[in-house]
Amino acid sequence: MATEQRALQVTIVATVLLASTGIAFGLYAGSQSIVFDGLFNAIDSCMAGLALLVSRLLVKQPGRRFQQGYWHIEPMVLALYGSVLVILCVYALVNSIDGLIRGGQELAFDDAIVYALLTALGAGLMYGYLRRCNRRLRSALIQMDLHSWLMSTVISLALLLAFSIGYLLQGSEYAALTPYIDPLILALLTLVLIPAPCRTVCKAVQQILRITPPALDGEIAGLMARMSQRYGFEDFSQCVSQVGRGLFVEIHILLPAAMNHWPVNELDGVRAEIASAIGSEGPNRWLAIGFTRDSRWL
């Protein structure tokens, strides 16, 4: 967790720097696409701050008020992050269409090329750093930032390509097209980027609503079917959910008459076998396995 928090702190500093530079330069140059890039990084810096707070909460022990921990906060942050990005993309798309209708705007392409090149290098370095950190941590919060830096790198490279084309068109027979480059690249960027935050929101909302992933439910059901064949369980029921990095599994087993007098330590052995087969042992797993001879408790 200390490595995770340190990586998030580095992300906050880097995104604040890129965001302030992007917004300031975009306003100076009159470029909507550069302002969009700066706002994108500004949102990233806010979300990185929230992610850092969540990371610190997740290491705390459950209390009386949050007896199952703070795992539910993680998908809430992801849902907020994705929703804000969707709103930003829609707003930018509307502005870009309006700019195209109004005839576009002139842009100092040489300065814009320098900006896009520097931001692409900075975002690419941050992507590489976080990717190296998350190979061991496998943190959903860092993965969120990793995806953001990848998107930021792609945005900067797209801007670099568009500004370079605009620079080459100056003084040519296609010079009349240069005012349309900035709003056009903004429209294309928003259309390409908007599916990713939409998927983030959908996945996070499913976790907030505790919708059971079909693959996870099928995995637990298959395991219990095999255990039933081995021990002769009459029936079983399972309740599974994935909330952030927290895995919650509750299993109730209807024992056969032959196991009616099994001692507790032998039932504990069965419980340990099931727990080992499920895996993911650690502070992120909540596992409850109950045995009964009454089908009403399934």
C-alpha cells in the first residue's frame, strides 16, 4: 500500500503540472483541443487525489460503522471519474461542432507542436512509470491512473500529428483548411475517447449495485458442484459479489444424513478445502461457509 500511495502522489504532482500548463497555453493560443487536454489532466489530478484518499482508507481496519471495510468507496470513485470524463467529452464535442460550423479558428501551429511534443513525452514517461509499479501491485486505483496516462499520451500524439499537418498546410493550396484542424481534431478525440469512461462507469455501477459477475458465480457454483460429488452434499447455495478489490463469498451447504455426526474439526477441514480452492486469501477476501441439516437455511 505504501508503494501504491507513493505512485499516486507522483501522479498528482505530474497531472497538476500538465493540467495547468495545458489550460494556460490553450487559452493563450486559442486552441480548444489543447484546453481540452488540460482539462482532461485537471480531472485526472482530482481523481488521483481521491484515489490516494481511498488507498489510505483501504488499509484501515473495519470499524463498527463500516464492518465490512471500505471496498465500496473504490467503485464509487471510479463511477464519479468516468461520469465526469463523459460529461467533459460531450461538452467538448458540442464545442468542436460549433467551432466547425463557425468556420474554425487560426492557430500558431509551431508553438502548438512544441507543446504537444513535450506533453506526449511527459505523459509517456508517467505511463511507463505507473505500468512498472502496477506489475507487482495490481491496484485498480493505479490501473485507473495508468489508463488515464495512456489516454493522455494518445491525445498528445494526436494533437502533435494534427498540428504538424496544419503546419505543413500553411502557405499551400490547402491553407484554407487550417482553421478547421483544431475543432476537427477535438471532435475526433472526443468520439474516440468517450467509450472508455462509459465502460468504466458501467463496471463501477455494477459493483456499487453488487451485481454478481456471471463468470465468478459460475466458478463458485462449479467448485461447489465438484465438492458435492466428493462429499455427497444434498444441496448448496452461494452468494458472490465483487466490490472494488474486495471479494465477498457466502456459501451454505446442506449436509447429508451420513455427515450428521461429523465433529467440528472435520467440518473445518472441509471449509478449509473450499477456501483454498476459491483462493484470493488475504484482507481483500470475505468468506463465510455454513453447514446445516435444514434446507430452510439455504
